[in-house]
Amino acid sequence: MGIVRSMPNTPASVGAGFTALFANPFVTSEQRKIAESFFNACGKTHWVTKEAGIDKSTVVTGCGPAFVYEMMQEMIRSAENLGIEPATAELMVMQTVYGAVKLARNTGTPIKTLQHHITTPGGATERGLEEFRKWQFGGTMDLVFQATEARCKQLGANTSGNSIAVTDFLKPPQVFSQAQSSPQSNVTSNLDNRPKP
């Protein structure tokens, strides 16, 4: 039976998700297209060549939104400590993160280059970035990702993960409708069993 294992993330609920996909050797090219079209409706997809790639993707894209929210919460808290009203601080951070991502996506400019454009030598941004590096923000992120990956592997040892059986299905609409409602279909989705972020 052709099995496609998937790992979508929560932004998929607003059409901005990322789903890592892995196909076993029995999945045909047509079946890969079906699975891909299923998840492309929720955002972006990426095929990994080894099943272990699902765990690595989970670290970055499955758990990643929570890490982004953690940083945003800290930015909001720090803004409040500067004397900015809570509601205004949240609006500022939300729009700043949204705008930074949109600028990177829309222009295709490397993130490092965008950062350089903002960082005037001897200026305020450079001084703030010095604190990031002084406290080894990059090293902290490495530790976060490593710990998360280790936990994913532990959880993966106790579950078969998320999979969709695509055997015998030729049209994407059949995948949608039967995965949602038919207990007798060959389509199964074990999304509730995915490693929790």
C-alpha cells in the first residue's frame, strides 16, 4: 500500500501552513500529486527523501510557530517595560513581524541582506544586535532545536506518525471528502497522533 506521511503545522488553518511529506516506495507519481494537492490547499509543501526528515521538519515548522510566539511575547513584554501600553506593544510587535516576513517573501532578498539594510554602523539596531550575540542567541536556538528533535524522536518511537494512505485514489476531491467522512475509505489521517509542539 502506498503511504504518504505528513506533518502539517497550525498556520495551515489559515492557508499559510507548511507540510513536510514522505512517500514510501509503493507511492506512485500520480498518488504523490494527489497528496501534494491535498496539502497545497493549506499552504506550502516539501517532500523529504528520508522519513527522518519528518522529525527535522517538525522541529522547524511544526514546533516553530510556538518558538516565534515565544519571541513575540518577549518583545511585547520588553516593549511594555519601556512604558508602551500593552495593546500598543502587541500591535507593534504583530505588525513588525508580519511586515518583516512579507518584505522578505515579496522581495526575495536574502534575510541577512535585509538585516544589513536596517543596521546602520554605530546605530541603535547594531547596538541591539550586539546584545543578541553577547548572550549567544544563536547558541540558544541550537539548544532549542536539538532538544525538540530529541523529543520528536522519542515520540516517534511510540507512534506510527501521521500518514495518509492514497492507494486507489485518483482525484484530489476524493481525498478530501473521504478522509473527512468515510470510515470505510482507504484514506486515513492520524493527525491527532502527531508529536505535540
